[in-house]
Amino acid sequence: MVTLNKIYTRTGDKGTTALANGERVPKHALRIESYGTVDETNSVIGIARLHTGGMARLDAMLMRIQNDLFDLGADLATPDRGEKLGYEPLRILDAQVDRLEKEIDELNGVLEPLRSFVLPGGTAAAAHLHLARTVCRRAERLVTALMEEPEEKVSEAALRYLNRLSDFLFVAARYVNRGEDGKGPGDVLWVPGGSR
């Protein structure tokens, strides 16, 4: 599907880039911002995974999510213009969203109910998962803006995936702060007015 023999092509030297269908658009186009921010989310998850190696189940979930995010990038990079492409474009499936929901429920099942908002922090893994969550929320905002453009279509599954992923990352951050054995530092809770 992908062959990269040469890394630089010089085709973007004038500020445009190609979508998967060959259409050239400005590098600052909303569609490019959208899948670029999905890529940024993926990169932050990669950093978080440097600290989750001892949690095999969670690390496997995060690895699958990183692969899903490439699927999502391909989905967003291939606009649906109603034209024949000569190939079946890669799209996010409802099954990928369903799997995320099951994994959220699995991780959340061992967590205590929250009684306050959580501050990003605790362990290094949790801090990076919170950062990934906020970048994911930015990607979601960009995708919803893209959906409002008159000529742009985005699948509902793609948007649902981003929405569910930010929830997953929040729960995963809490999970790593708890620790698989329940002996981690726990949540860092917001204390309203606590630093006045």
C-alpha cells in the first residue's frame, strides 16, 4: 500500500500538499490540520508508551490505537467527493469505535468513581496520556469544523472514534496512576480554590 523510497519530493516547496486522491491543497487547509493533529495525537501516545511497558494489556491497547490513528489519518486524507478512486479508501469502522468502548469499560471497571476533576499528572505515563487526550480533543474540534465546510464530508465513525479516544485516554491516565496492582500514586485531584 505504501512505498517510501525517497523522503523528500520537493512537491510541497510552494506550500501545498497532496491528498490521497491526488488533489493539491494548501498545507494549512482544515483537512490537513485535522489529520495532522491526529498524527500529533499518535506521536504523544508514542511518548506515553515509553512509560507503559510494564502494563502489557494497556500497552497493547495503545499500540492498536496508534495503528487506528493511521487508519483515521488515511480516512481524513481521502475526501469523499463522490468520484471513483480506483481503489477502496480506508475508512474508520464502527467496530473500531466499539472496541474502544469495550476497552474504556474494562479499564474503568477497576477505578474508583471520581469526586473531583483530575489534574494532568501523577506518573509520567499519565501526564503524557493527558497530553494526548488534549491533542485528541483539538483534532476533534478541527474535524467538526471540517464537517461544517460545504464541500467536505467526514464519516460519523471517524468523529465518534476521536470522541471515544479522548475518553479512553482520560481513563487510561487514571488507570496508570492507580497502577495495575492498585498501589500507584492515584489521581491528582483538583481542589477548587485550593491555591488561593
